[in-house]
Amino acid sequence: MSAIDQAMAALTKHWVRAGQSADGDRLERIRTALRDRYVDGYRSDWRTLLDHAMSDLGCTIDWRNDQVHSVMVWGDPMEPEKR
């Protein structure tokens, strides 16, 4: 299983445990961020790959061992601040 697949599996398990689901747009944004980071050398370290890709999307992951415990969304660094 590739690092991207492992990262997506960890997020999916978290969403199932939390009773949530991800819409297609959110999934595509996450996959794109993972692919962008994957080519930068994160081929074997799926946790770091996921951490950095989610940070690119304005999120922080709280880990419990190898499980995503929670995802905090703190904003989108690409989006201008709304006032």
C-alpha cells in the first residue's frame, strides 16, 4: 500500500469513527495535497506526508499512535482572510 493510500485510509477510519463523511471536493483537495507532497520525497513516511499535506490545507491532525484522533481546521492559507 502506498503512503498516499495509507494516509487516506487513516483519514477514512477517523471519519467512520466520528460518524462523518467527506464530500468529493474535500477528498479531491486532500488527494491533490498528498500527491503534491508525495513527489517531494515523502514516499515511505505516510504520517508525515499526511501531516504536511493537511497543513497545506489549513488543518492540524491530533494523533493517537497511528490513528487520527481528531482534525482541527484552522483555515485555508490560500484563501484571503474574510472580515
